[in-house]
Amino acid sequence: MVIPVIHAPALTVVAAELAAPVLDTQDVSVWYNAKKVLDSVSFGITPRHITAIIGPSGCGKSTLIRCYNRMNDFVPGFRLNGKIIYRGSDLYGAHIDPIEVRVRIGMVFQRPNPFPKSIFENVAYGPRILGVHRRGELDGVVEDCLRKAFLWDEVKDSLRKSALELSGGQQQRLCIARALANEPEVLLLDEPCSAIDPVGTSRIEELLHVLKSKYTIVIVTHNMQQAARVSDYTAFLYEGVLVEFGPTLQLFERPANKRTEDYITGRFG
């Protein structure tokens, strides 16, 4: 079976339903050949909130976020034990279609990677693959997604120009618009601001605050200030182990683990 189409819950969803995780990481361990990079990681990702994953380089942050939409399937020697449950389905179950997973759980990478096509065609690419071909419908999707990505006013008169002519920050917002065009429920961002200047970073952080009203967002970041600014929950990984997970304000102001305190105060990492 494939994962059923899940429509985002209405804003009137009761608090008890909101507490149920949209992605539930259950005792997940990951190996690349003989190297173990994640060790028994467990925590839930709350819908319509932003969860940050922090930790020093090599701790498994990017590996974990790429598990959520099956991107690690392309890595030779990748093996996963445990479960990642999305809306009641194990994402690594035998009958799950990974392409469907990547539609429902979109991803934006560390460096902007627009296609060498026009701005319009970058956003229209996913809907075309999914069967949308009517020009009027495509026009609407492209405008809507560019507006959601805070990019429409900057590019509306140059949609036929190459996306490669945009600035780095604009390219990253275009990649977000491209991901949104597939109508995902979850948006994964793997250090989306690491290659962008402070102005572009500020625009993306502002964008994330708006998007979380409709999308569940998971962001990997090395920037402690960014994690504190944008996220509602934070997971701290160290050497492949989940050291601490909880509400961001609590984790940053009253960490329960000494290693968490040492990391966020800059004593190591």
C-alpha cells in the first residue's frame, strides 16, 4: 500500500489531537555499512510547529532528517532499525512507496539547488509530474507558492528568466516554493541558511514563522541563535545519541542535561 493522501487538519483541531506527533521516531538506529551514526533515537514531531535539530558536526543531524523522507535510500550501505511512523504508517514498511513519502514530506537542502530552468518551470516542475498540465492551473500554483515563499513581488515580472540568475537567498526561497508546490504536510530543511547572507537568513526565518500555521517544519541548524529564534521544540544530538528533547525555551534556559548546557553555551562543538 502507499501512504494515503493526508490533508492538513483544520485550525479547529482540538488540543489533544494537536499533541499527537505527525512524525514519531521510535528507537531509530542507522548504519552506513559498519559505521553506526544514530543510536536508538526516539522523539515525536508536533504538527504545525517548528522542530530544530541541533548538535556538533558529525552527530547525525542530517542523517536523521534525511530518514524522514527516505533520502538515505540513495546512500550505499544505508541501514535503519526501528520505526518512523507518519500518520499511522511505518515509513520503512515493506509496501510504502518512497516517492509518495517524498511528496508528503518535502525537503530543502543546505545549498540552494534550483533547476537550470526558468523561475516558473522550477515551481511548476512538481505539479507537472503529478499530472497538472492546464496552463491556468499551473499559473495559479506558481503564483501561490511564490507568494507563500515571500518571493512573488520580487520575481513576478521575470518568471521566464533563469532561476540561476537569482541571489542565493532568493534561490533558497525558490527551492522552498518548489517544495510547497507538491502540497506536502511536512517540510524538512537541512541547514537552509548556511550558505546565505544575514539578510537572506532573516527573510527565511520570517517565512518559516508564517509557514508553520499550515505546515509541520523540521530544521537542522548549527546556529544556536537561529534554533532559539525560530523553533518551538529542539532535539539535541551528540555522537548519534539524542541527549535531550523538549520545548525550545525550556531546553535553552533550563537544560536538563549538562552536555546540553555545555553545547548551547559554547563550551564544546
